[in-house]
Amino acid sequence: MKTTAPRGTFDLLPEEVLVWSWVEESIKRVFHTYGYGEIRTPIFEHTELFQRGIGETTDIVEKEMYTMTDKGGRSITLRPEGTAPVVRSFIEHKLFARAGVTRLFYLGPMFRQERPQAGRFRQFHQFGLELLGEEGPMADAEVITLAVDLYKELGLTDLEVHLNSLGCAECRGRYRTALLSYFSQTKATLCESCQDRLERNPLRVLDCKNPKCRELMKEIPSIQNYICSDCAQHFTQLCNYLDEVKVNYEIDSRLVRGFDYYTKTVFEIINQDLGAQSAVCGGGRYDRLVQECGGPPTPGVGFASGFERLLTTLEQKGKLPNRSLTPQVYLVVLDKKYATAGYGLGTTLRRQGIETAVSLKVKSLKAQMKTADKLGASFTLIIGEEEWENHQVTLRDMRGSKQIRVEWERVPEILRKELAEKAPDPK
Ligand code: HAM
């Protein structure tokens, strides 16, 4: 039997979970400040949702989905992303019938069968948001500003925002014709998959990573030249809003993103130091997705950010907090005679919210003190012969030289006082 996690997946050990939780709390705080409520959707959905939502000719749907047939003969897929599930839920629960726009955020694992490498996993984690029900560019600006503010809150100030517009269906129709004409002479030299895409969905050719295809795309026309005046105005207004709140961005006319649902705005937030997988965040507007999934016409815009890539970025830039699982107190019991009473005292402390580690076996003082030290306990409580006879315990400060005897009944009270004195001043 294999004793390693499946390729492209990993375990999070307790210390790592502490750090992740800290990051999650910061993320939730910012989402709440902007008025977003958390939504939790299933880990798997009907396969059709992703086929329709993300697009049949995208890399994700063509090559990367974990799809299986369940015992009832239904095709189900582990979610490769969060937008289509949120849209499905928005329609199912008729959230569109509520007043105003709907602001939702989510956090959780996603699954894509990609080739694992640094920053790319098969089970990875995203946090993201979707703003549904507003077509104006201020919504796009809000979403991008929130992402930038969130990274700032975590101490990241030098990430790059790359921005583009893919226009509406009409703009895309014109661009499609331009792409077909651009590749008319070189079509036969494109890779097989690109040749197929050129027929079915020419825009997806731009996702190809094949060096030969990339070379052929060097002089490719920019989509910006095919954008109608309405879409151009939307983009200009978005830029004005971002300028107003001092969000820096670069216009990147090659940015198309790997999903068919995008209309108008697309963006990515990049950390160049991450190497090949440099996008920590990606998003955009999707004004047709709700309708395509069976709901009423509802515009939407959102983003998702990779947790792992964010964590690596925070680590690279020295912004990760030092978190460890250290007990406040370590209880040392020196003889079986009072082990039961010692267990009782330890439990009383735990029930009062004091983080207490208790040795499950009676060992020598030296061995137990060594463990307490290794765990980083702030205090030890020692119950030895003399203490037992006097109905007391010894309280030792592991960082200072203080050592006092405390009446058994007063242990929680004295300990709380000592711990409060040790606690760092709240800022
Ligand atoms: P995406 O660009 O596919 O967009 O993913 C968003 C982010 O998830 C990426 O920028 C990256 O940080 C992370 N990510 C993606 N794939 C992997 C992987 N295999 N391993 C590690 N991290 C990964 C979406 O998923 C869209 N649903 C975003 C969106 C929301 N658009 C509108 N609303």
C-alpha cells in the first residue's frame, strides 16, 4: 500500500493549519468589510455545469477535470473552480429575487488534473468572490480594489495588476474573424489541439503553451483593436475608478484567461518572484453565464486567488506570522498515587479554557521537565510527594526563575493571573 498522498496533493500539519487559519481570518475580515457573505457549495457538481459554464474547448474541461460516474449512472465532477457552482446556487435559491446586488465569497479546495509543479497542484485551495447583478464598471473596480486591499492587509504591496477587456459577443465575433485571417497561412503548422481550437473557438488558441505555437502568435492582432465603443467606455471608466483609489495596473492586451464565460474585463494579479506559476489571482466579468446556466439575464464579476501561491508569496516576503502549538501549562505528576487527582486538576484547567498538556504516563521529573520545555509551555505545575501531602502544587515559570507553592483549589485563579501578566500588551 502507498503511504504517500496522491501526486499533486498534500497534507497540512497542525502548525501549518494555524498559519492558514490566520490568513483565512484576515481574508474573511476584508470580505466582510466590503459586504460579502460566505457561501459554501458542494465539492462535486453535475459535470454538465462545468461543461456549459467554463466551456467545452477550454483546457480545464478538455483535459483537467476529475469526472466520474456515480452508482446511479450520473456524471459528476470535482469542482475545478468556484464561479460556476456559485452561479448554480444563485439560480437554484433564486438569490436574484432579493433586492439589490448579491455579494458572495467562498473558500475551499478545487481540483484540476494538471501536471504538478511548483505552485501548481491537483488539489489546491482558492478563496474568491462573485458580485452578481450589476453591469456597471464600478462593480469591476470594487472587485479589483478588494483583491488589492486584501493583499495589502496581509502586507503585500508590490503585486502587479494586469488588466484587459475581451469585449462583448460582437467584439469577440470581429476578433474571431481577425484571428482566423491571421492564422490563414500558418494554420497547418499549429499544434493539433490549436488547429482544432481554431475551428471551434479561435480565442482559446491564445491559451496554448506550445513554444512553436507561441512563436506563431508573436504578431497576433490585439483584441483592443476590435472593441466596440460601449465596451471601450466600460474599460475607460473602470480605469478611472482604479486611478481614483490609487490601484496601479498595467494594460495587458494579451491577457485572455482560460474560461469561455468572460465578457469585457479580465484581470490577473501577479507575483513575478513565483516563476512560471506567477498568478496569485485571476478574475473578470461574466455577463452571460447566469443566463447560460438557466437563470435570468444577470451580469456578474468576480475573482479567485490561489491559497498556496499566496502563502508562498507571504513566505518569500517575510510576512508570515510565527505560529506554534504551545500549551500554556504542562502538568507534571511524579507518582501513580496522585495520578488520578492530577488528571482531575488538568481537566479542571482545560475546562476553564487554560491550554494544559498532561503527561499520560508517570515519568521522572527530569523527563517531564524536558517535555514541557520542548513543547514551549509557559508554566509547569508539579505535583510531587511534598506537594501532595500539603495539598499544594508547585508552579514554575519556565521563562523566569519564579517558583511558588499554590493551594490546590487556588491553582486556576493564580495561574490565570500569572498568564495575564505574561500576555503581551494588546496593540
Ligand atoms: P483561475 O485563474 O483558474 O480562475 O484560478 C484563480 C487562481 O487559482 C489562480 O490565479 C491561481 O492562483 C490559483 N490556481 C489555479 N489553478 C491552480 C493549481 N492547479 N494549483 C494551485 N493554484 C491554482 C478561476 O478559477 C475563476 N473561477 C476566477 C473567477 C472568479 N473569475 C470570475 N470569478
